[in-house]
Amino acid sequence: MAMVFVILAGAMAQAQEASVPPLVNYQGMLTDADGKPLTGTKKIEFNLYDAATGGTKFWGPQIFSSVPLVNGMFNVILGEKDEEKRLITDAFESSGRYLGIKVNDGDELFPRQQILSTPYAIRAEKAGKILQVVHNDGHGDSEIIIDSPLNPAEKRRNLMLTRAKRKTFTTDEYHQMIEAGILREGDRLELIQGEIIQMAAIGSNHASCVGRLTHLFSANFAENAIVWVQNPVCLGKHSEPEPDISLLKPQPDFYASRHPRPEDVLLIVEVADTSLEDDREIKLPLYAKAGIREVWIVNLKASCVEVSTSPSGHKYLNVRVFHRDSVLSLGIFPDAKILVDDIIGQSYPLTAM
């Protein structure tokens, strides 16, 4: 039996005074000796040690009696108190921790998986948002992607290293994991180029802006488009982002039978504060490649709206920036006018134009 492991650790980029849950969202893949993914349910046990073999057990066991597998994939939440009432975070006061795993009361799988940066970030006062840690099948090292606005060069270096080893997923596999409960709908996840990405928590400014956009778009476009709020848009076989706002072509069933596709999209809006770099460097090229005709990035830090039109390859040929006191119009609905102040301002009621 072999395993491929993926850890997705969310809620790491909290404010310093925020309460960070002492939990680790752990995903793995179980295969047989020939590499064929297993199915059904398995009993899985986890323990933490201070050595790759032997050593002292610092935490565990935490036992899951019936873990569902979909194409070999499973998901568990590590960090509940073990049989001795110890939290998993208590084991990370020093370095050198290894995760031991048993399946169906069998022998511990070899080798143990060394835990690198992810759970240690739970103890950090200031941590970037950890997007993904990928462990391979035991024949190499692990890498981590850290989204930190203070260190974009290191982020890109780590991204390049990890991409050489990542396990990618299709949208069909992604949906199967959601349906089986391996991924939960409330986890705020996106599938981006085959990688399952943990989205940042929504702050009050972000939520307010999305609320304003929803109000404005419903007032201006409800008769001609569907206002799609933080819902999936399928961009192809390996990407299914959840933009903050999408305007869609009307469908009688409101897309109950399938998720919207690029040809259904009239506009995508991303509200960006901590996510600005990712929205510009990752999502915008993804939208351009898919042929999304118009994308707005609401830059909350700079109090402006970046409007991208005319997609060509992985980029947009026309990019304009609209600041406060400016008026926006959507290419496909040029008669409808929206004030930038109404998108990022503090006034209510909003202006009707």
C-alpha cells in the first residue's frame, strides 16, 4: 500500500489577535502496491513522533474509524485531542516531527512523513497564508507555498519548486471529493490549474464591497443577467474558481444542471485586499486564457477598480484603472453607469444612474 499526501492548512493568515484553530486539514491518497487508487472506507490512525523511525511519540493516536475514499482520496481534520487529551499544536514546540500512519490496524506505513512548515505556522504571530504543502510518495522532499506580501520573490521560487511535484486534480475529481464529504462546501476552496487552493477568510471591508456590488448589479442588470455571488465558474478541465461576483447570461434553471462556463460569463469581479497579487498574477491570466471578455479587480488598498478587456492568450490587451469620482460601464451593457465611489465608498443609499 502506498500513499500520496497533501496538506491544506487554512486560517493561518489571521490578524495577530485573532484566534487560530489548532487544526490541520490533511488530505491523502491511498493506493495498492500497483498504484491503483483504493475505494470504500478505511480505518486510519495518526501519531506524531520525534524521529523517522522509533523515537518518542509526542501526540496520538487520533483514530478515524470510517474514512471514505474517492479514487483513493480522503480528507481528515487533525488536531482534536488525542487519547491523552493533548492538542496537536503542543507537539510543535520544537522541530523534527514525523507523522506515522496506520490503515485498518495494520503496520505503520513506511516512511513516516516529516512535518515541515505548515503546523508550525499555527504557533507563529505573523504568518502568510499557507496555500498548499505537497508531500510525494516517500521518494523525495516536501515543499511549501507561502503567500506573503512581504516576500513575493520567495513565494514565486517556492511555487516553481512545488509545481514540479504537485498532484493535480480534474474538476470531475474535485466534484467527487465534495460529494463524498472529503472536501466540504464551507471550506472556501477553489480548483486553480489542478491545485486545490484554500481561500483567505473574508474580512469586513471585503464583505462590504461584495455586498455593494451585489446591490448595484442587481439594480442595474437583474433583467438581463444573473448576478452570481461567490459561486463556481468552470473554466475547463482543471480550473474552477469562485469569483466574488460574476454576471452570467440568463438560464431558466439558474445553472442548476451545471456550473457556468466561459461562454456564459459576461463579467467577473474579484475584490482584492490581501489577494491582490494572486488575482493579478494567477487568476487574471487564467480568465484571459479562458476567454472571459471582461474582468474587474476592485483594489481595496488603492481605492480603485482595474478593468481588463480584450483577452488574448494569457493576458488582456486593454487595462484601465478607475479611481474615485470615476464612472464605470460594462462593455456589454454600456448604458448602465456605476460610480467607483459606490463600489468602494462609505455612503448609503447607493447612487442610481
